[in-house]
Amino acid sequence: MKRYVIGRVISGVLVVFLALTAVFFMLRLSGDPVLLFAPMDTSRQDMNAIRERMGFNDPLLVQYGRFMRDAVQLDFGNSSRERRPAMEVVTDRLPATIQLGATSLLIAVSIGIPLGILSAVKHGSGWDKFARFISVLGQAVPGFWLGVIMIMFFSVRLGWLPTSGRGSWEHIIMPALTLAAFSMARYARLTRSTFIDVLGQDYIRTARAKGLTQNIILWRHAFKNASVSLITMTGLEIGNLIAGAVVIEQVFAWPGMGRVMVQSLLNRDFAVVTAAVVLFAAMYTFANLMADLAYGWVNPTVRLN
């Protein structure tokens, strides 16, 4: 198990390293970095001075080494808009993104998994057809469109919920439901297919022959074996939630990392964009590491690797 954990940690560090490398070279390949954030009326003399001050006249490998050295220290420069460290700008928005993502994951799990179990147990019935319809609908409807429809209906028409922003518990209901819709559908479909397979196994038939109740069979026997696939999927779904938050935070004006990253792109504040990308990559890597460790706890055979 120790070798397994060390291997996963090394893989996570490699992912963050590749993300840093990709950001560095994409910024350079898109053209002269100074042209990306300098005002249109900047004189040639001032642009040359900016290149010299920021080290863009140095060889590419020298720039890359300096960039990685600063990145290890979480130093991505100052925000050109807010005039403070870029990482500080991003981490100020981190709690809002974690709140939205955690709430969405909780909704997706608490609705999607029971819906999938119900669909598997009532296989072929009207409940099964209804659950499959909800699953297909959840994966087919774009998140930004669902968010706009929810704002128009629950905020504008009924006046039940605030349209945007972050404050009371009412503000998070629509963003969290919108972000959770896709993941909830995926959980329901995976749970259904996994439970149908598990419930057909010989040990389940033996448990029924012993006279065990349906609840004991589902939660003590079937769920433990089905949870391996669900844990693996959770690590992937956290990545989907992180990516989806970039869009959903814009729709609902949720003050998280995704919103600040989009605003920084529009304002050509690439120090903040770089810090946000790296932090997103680190969050995704950490989430996958936790999922892998949980998988190893549920499936003892992983401990031998």
C-alpha cells in the first residue's frame, strides 16, 4: 500500500508539472507575451522596456527555468488589474468554489445513487423508465441553458430565489443544482448498470436463499461491491465539477475561481489565469489521489500493488 500511495503522489506531482509546462508554452506560442496584456497604444520603446523588465528577452529555456522556480514558490507575479499577488487573488475565491463544488457533489451523490439503485431494483418497471429518462435528460441538457431557465422560472417568474451572487443558503440552491445535474445523471446510470450486474451474482442469490431482507442484501452485500466503481467515478466527477464551475459561476455571478479566471482572460491578466489553472490542476490531482486511496481501502487487492 505504501508503494501504491507513493506512486500516486509522484503521478500527481507530474500532472501539476505538466500543467505548468503547458501554461508556459501556450502563452509563448500565442505570440509575444507583451502584446497580450500591453495596451494598444503602448509605444515600441515602452514595450521593449517591459520585455527587458519581465525577462522576455532571455532565451526560452532561461525563462522556463525562472518560471518553474517561481511556480514552486507559488509566485506567479502580480495581477495587472488588482496590483497584488496573482495567487492571492485566486485563493481569495477558493472558498466559494469549494462550497459550490462540495454542495453539488453532495446533491449528485445523494440523488443519483438512490435513483440508480431504485432503477436497478425495479428493473423494467415504470420507475426504471422514469429514472433512465431523468438520467438521459441530465446529461443532454447544457448546464448554462439549465441555469438560465432556472433563473427565469424560480427567480424572475416565481421570485423564490435570488438570481445571482453569494450570501445566504438560498443563493447556492440554483447554482449547485445546475452544476450537479450532469454528475447526478452519470451517477444514476453507473449505479443502475453496476447494481444490475451485482444483483445477478451467485452470492446475492445465496443471500436471498438464506432469507435475508432486501435492505440487508442491498446495503451489506451489493453496495459494498458496487462502491468500487462509484468511488473511481467520484474522482473523475470532481474534475467535471471543477470544469463546469467555470461556466456555472459565470451564469449565476458566483464569486469563485472560475469566474475570476474568465474575467482575467477578458482583462488579459494572465498571471491570475496561470495561478488559477495551476490551482485547478492541484485540486483535481488531490481529489483523484483521495479517490484512489479510498479505492484501495475498499478493494484490498490494490494493497498488493
